[in-house]
Amino acid sequence: MIKKAESRNTRRLGRAKPRLIECTPGTHRYTITPDGRRHAQFLTRVHDRLLRTGLAELSDQRPDPPPLRRAADTYNAAVDQLIHHAGLAA
């Protein structure tokens, strides 16, 4: 059953717009397209430059937290308040 799901997902990737991968004719192999390479490079840069530093700020435990940490704390408090008012378990 897993094989069917894997092949179905591969077909979906091949049909995705913009095309990120393409099938090599006559084989069961796929190659990355120029658009796919650009997407991969972009996502790698986003991870390296934004996510890594952002996650570091979120986990910063200094007494004077960075702006991203303060915003996350405010957001979490607002969500907790909505959960409390709705009578849901946290």
C-alpha cells in the first residue's frame, strides 16, 4: 500500500505547476527542472537566513526578549484567552 501512495505522490509532484521535476522518458527516473532548482535554492535560503535565526529568537530566554519573542508571547496569550473563553481544554 505504501508503494501506491509513493508513486501517487511522485506523479503529483511531476504534474505540479510550475514543474519542479520531470520524468526521464523511457525510465522510472526523475530530474529536477531549472524551476525546481530555483525553488530549492530559495527555500534553502529562507531556512538558513530566516527560520534558523527566527527560531533562535523564539527560544531566547533573556529577561529582555527580542521583538519576535515578544510578538510570539502576545500571540500565545491571545490564543490561550480565546481557548479559555470558548471553554475548551488547553
